[in-house]
Amino acid sequence: MTTDGSGTTGTTGEGRLWGGRFASGPDRAAWDLGRSIHFDARLWPYDLSGSRAHADELQRLDLVTDDDHDAIVTALATIEEEFTDGTFAFLDDDEDLHGAVERRLIELCGAAGGRLRAGRSRNDQIVGDLRLYLADTIPVLTEQLRNIQTALADQAEGAVDWIAPGFTHLQRAQPVTLAHHLLAHAWALDRDVARLADCRARLLDFSPLGSGAMAGLTLPLDPQRYADALGYTGVGPNSMDTVADRDFAVEFLSATAMIGVHLSRLCEEVVLWASTEFGWCRVGDAFSTGSSIMPQKRNPDVAELVRGKTGRLIGSLVTLLVTLKGLPLTYNRDLQEDKEPVFDAVDTLMLALPAVAGMMASLVFDRQRLAGTAAGGFSLATDVAEALVVAGVPFRSAHERVGELVATCEGRGIDITDLTPDELVGTMPELDADQVSSLLDPMGAVHRRNAVQGPAPEAVRGQLATLRDRIG
């Protein structure tokens, strides 16, 4: 990019796809604002794929000769090699990926390279590139999510009958098994996998190529041929909607924001579990850090860092939604802001997901500590109330009576489980004295919750089998 003393660029620009109707080139500040090559360059595989499909279509219509077609295809292969080995040279005149590719095409095959732009626009090109990029990226993210699910399932496999306290409002609520708690996170991630799969299916529903800038083309190009060549199932039904649509990017960012939320909730629990106050688990050395001043510290930094990254994922979604909310149809340059949030979300997850999988696999749980806290906090009060219901007491009355018993125990500084069977039956005569010991046993409480979605070991084994089948 050349400039005169005023900071205005020269009138020519080989890597710029416009300029003929202007007396001078863009001002340096305007050029720097609009230039996108520094982030859209990563779309090069998809831009080259679209260019090959377009060259074939132009050849079919005799809009380029066979010799020109061969020269273009050969040059595109050279450009692919240059991108692959990192030798493709971007110039100051390159405004975006499309301009850089065309500039290099002309360098390699002369005038034939300038023929490729006939019948295409950056507007439909970029939508197609971004769709194909996400279609390739989603399976990679899915594999990483499956790795976290596998780590959770592996931990659960060894803890099917480990008693642990369950919480509501971060207060002990009812006994569960550690495996049941871990699998709760695995099932949340399974919904994330499903959302990504749904998003990918819609990404490939419609090819945008052939829509041109916004109103289609006068050249007799066949949009379905582009779709067939690039792996789409169909063609966008409306050219204006197709070039202006970024729903697919919003849907992807929504899915990644939810992934971030689920990772953050899991990481928050790891932070709590690994604290001295909880003492449930120890995070492996490879996923812990120390303090610069306190020699004794063992910090769960991986969990905290991933928890912090969630803000970026949510922010990327909000960024694109705000960009789109006031745009008239069709294309507006604001839409250049679609790619960086998407790329940032992908990069953030590609950092976070492997770290979480490794962290979860590294956890060593303290079975004795878990069991020792499972029965505290009156966590078996509901079991007593439900036993009264089985004995014929209306639940409203049972709830009141057990609540009064809890208050009495609090006054004595004991838990319900500290009552002798005779004391409990004396307060609740409807209960069977022979069943009271089981009623006050946390393991018995867990085994009684043996519905398909419950924490009982037999139910958890069923969950595990189903999850393993889904992970594949």
C-alpha cells in the first residue's frame, strides 16, 4: 500500500477488489479500519474450495476457456500449497482474503486469474466460507466435549456406590451418589453436543453461492451445482436473505455460550470440592498451580481460568446479536464483525475443553470425607416425611411434624440421625420400629431412590451405559 504525504493511499491496489470509480484510494485510517485480512485469512481452505467450484461453473458455461480453467485450477493448487506450508505472502494492498487470493491468482496465471470474479460477490463468498468453516469446526469441538464426558463417566464408574451430599441453595439437601452428581454434568454437556449437531445440520442446508451481492446474477450459473460440489443439501430460497443471514453464526455462538456456562458450573464445583472447607477431592499436580508467596498453596487455577473464559463466550454471542439487531437488508459492512466473535469462541473452547477433560480425569476423591458429610444437615428429613406418607399421614401434616422434629433436634444440638430408633418412633408412632434403622441410613436413602433418573447405584449404572453408548 503506497501513500502520499497526506496519508491517502494510492489509486491502485492489486489486493483490493474495487476502486475504478474512485479518483484516489482510501485514507490510511479508513483502510486500516476496513481491512480484515488479519482475521479472515483462516478461511482460506473454504475460499479456495468455492473458487474451484466457481471455476468449474464458468467453464461449463464457456465463460472461461479450458486453458484458462486449467490455469486457474493449477494456480489455486499452488496457493493451497503456499497456505499449507505457511509461505503465502500477504501484501499491504491485500484488503481481505478474497482480494489476496485474486491478486495471487493473477500473479500466477495472468489475465485468466482476473476472469474468476465473474458472477460472484464477496457477499455470498464470505457467507459460504464461514458456513463451511463452522461445519468443519463443530466435529472437532464435539470430540473435545466427548472427552470431558468420558472423563466424567470414568470417574463415575469407580464411584457408583459412593455416598455424597446433594445440595440445593448450596445447603445440604439429600444424599446422592458421587457418580450421580458427576453424571449430571455429563448430561448437560450431552445437550451441548446435540445443539452443535443441530447447528451443523442447518449450516449445510443452504448454499449461498449464486446469490451474488444480493439480487442474484444475470449469468446463467446453477446454484445447485455449487451446493453439490461443496457439500450443501440445497440452495438458499431468497438471495437477499441468504447474503444477509447470520442466524447460523448466532446459533453457533449461542451453543458455545451454553457450553461455557456448563463448563463454568462444573469448574465452580471443582473449586468448591477442592477447598479445605469441602475437602472432597484433590486436583492433580498437572492441573494445579502454586502461590508466588505462600509455599503451601495448591490452587485449582484451571477451573478458575475456564470459569473466567465463560465471559468471553457469552460476550461473543452478545456482540453479534447487537451487531445484527438494527441492520436493514441486505449486506452492510457491519457484518464484517461476524467473524471475530466466532473465531474467538472457537479459540477459547479449543483452549478450555482439553484442559477441563484433563482436570476432571486428574481428580482424586476422598470417599470417607464424602460419606461423612452425606448425612449431616438433616438430609434425611424428607425420607422421614415420606415414610409417614406411606403410613397414611397426609404430606402436609408429615411435613409440619418433621419440621418440628428438626427444630427440636437443633435445640438439642443433634441431627435426626442421632436419634435412637425408640426416640424417633416415640415422636412418630406411625413408623415401623423395624424399619427405622434403614430409614436413618444414608445408603438406604440412596437405594430407595432407584427410579431410572435417580442416584441409586443400579440406576446410575443404567445412566452410565446409556451415556457410554452416546459417547461412542
